[in-house]
Amino acid sequence: MLVSIALATGLIGGSEKSPGRRTAGEPAASATPDDTSPPPTAVPASPSVMRRSVPVRLRIPAIGVDSSLMHLGLESDGTLETPPGAFPAGWFTGSPTPGQLGPAIIVGHVRYVTPGVFARLTDLRPGDGIAVKRRDGSTAEFRVTRLAHFAKSAFPTKRVYGNIDHAGLRLITCGGLDADTNVFEENVVVFADLEQS
């Protein structure tokens, strides 16, 4: 499933016929870096946000995810890089680190020949917990607020990647597999908010 938006597109799904083909599951959205500029990263620590620290591990107990995190940037065409295989998941380095003000972005394949790290992402429900371990030893704890399916042709870039007034997390993968073409027609996005202590 590949995220495919000019600033975060190229998600992940990989077709059974050609696992490396970007068309088989990229989260489609059309955004430019100007449209999706991440929020400021230098934010003082407060009860509602955490200081910057790079994420190293993702755990989602409700769906059995326990994955290291690789770093993902942008391809030369402005689309989001994607993990080179079914595992691990990847953090988009152009987004805030999980726990900082703004939407941290983590993407993963739903399938890449074999089931991917986000194979069961659509099983998540509001209230489910997501833990992101950070390099400084802290853990950003999030709660799912909603899950949405978006047609790749109508990906709401600003809603997913745009500035928000709190620390949030977006998990993105592919969905809506067309059995005839073996292409994922949708992106699945899980929205989550940092738990307040």
C-alpha cells in the first residue's frame, strides 16, 4: 500500500502480481509541500504536547502490531517514500514526531506479497490505544478517535496532513482492493490523539 500524495503519497499495498509497483496500493492524495507544511516543531513541553524525539517503535495491542520504525522522506516526484517490504512501518520525517504539536504520520503496507504491518488496521476502533516509543526513552500514548476510508482520487490532504491544535497521529495504509485489477482504490486513515495525563 503506497502513500500517494505529492507530499505524502506513495503508501503501501503492493500488488500480488508486482509487489514493487506503486500503483497497487498507494494512498492517493494530491498535495504539494506548500499544502501540507508540518506545524512548527519547536514547541515548549506542556501537559498537552511533548518535546521533539524521533520515534523508534510502534505498538498497537488491539491488532497485534509491534514494529520498529524506519524513516521515510520524499521521492524525487514529491511522493512519500514507502517501506521496501511488508515490515516495518515508517515515520514520515517531514511530519512532527509523535507527541509534538501537529499530526505525526506513520505509514505501512496492508499487503506486500504477504500481509503487511497494517494488515489489520481496519479492525481498530475508537478508544483503542497506540503507543509510540521515542528515542529519548519516553512513550507517546494515543487513543484512536476515528477510522476513515478515502478514495485515492479524492484524498483529503489538508484534513490528514494539515496543521492541528494538538498532538495527533495518523496511521495510513491502503484499502478498497479491486479484485479484478488487484489494485487498492482507497486509503485507510486512522486518526488518534495524544492521551492527556
